[in-house]
Amino acid sequence: MKNVMIKGLAGLAVFGLIGCAAERAKPALTYYHGQTPQEAYFEVVRYSPQEIEFKIKVKFASKYMYHLILEGDEPLAEGWYMTILSAEDSYRLIMKAKKGVVFETGKSYRLCIGNESPEYVARYRNSYQCSVDYAFVLPPK
């Protein structure tokens, strides 16, 4: 009897530890607006349903920054990109949509540029601060 009880308690303890160790679903990040630069500093050069190319005329202190295309607080494209200005005093950014995502004309999007990856930020808090935040709508072709 004691043997069965000890095994039962040990089994419960193991399941309890597994439950505590399992990752819990974190709430989605909220992306807070950063500085909103003038339209002259950003341009959508071209786009397709799978990618958008920007020409950006903002000089950042960091050589690489994290860029996200957001619809609300949903990242549709993201990654680390170089921000070094070319001879034209701008840099080109081509962002590809995540699998299953399509960019549509007439829809509002945001280009959020930050200093950290959202995965890193999500470990410590549930909000992400964009350093620069550019709202745009894809025009009809």
C-alpha cells in the first residue's frame, strides 16, 4: 500500500514539474509608436503581394536595426537590416512577407524600426517601442 502511494505521489510530482517547466503562451506584443518622420524621409519604391521595397532617408546611430511591417500589432514581415546610407543619402530596404501573408493595396500598414528583436523583448515585457514608426498605405498600381 505504501509503495503504491509513494509511486503515485512521485508521479504527481513529476507531472507537476513538467507542467511548470513547459513554456506558457505569452500575450502578443503591443507595438508602441516611435517618432513619426515626415513623408519625405520614406518612400515605397515598389511592391508586390509578397514584398515591399522602401527608400529610407534616416540616419541611425546603429548599423543594423530591427525592421517590422505591422498590420495593427501583427508582424507581417520582420528582420535585422543594415541602415548605412548610400551616396544618395538613403538606404534601400526590401522586406518579404511571412509565409501565408499577402500585402494588399489600399490597406494601412506600419513600418516599425527598433533597436531590439521582438523575441528578446517578449522575454521581459509585453510591449515593444518602435524608434521610428512610419504609417503607409499601398497605392493602387
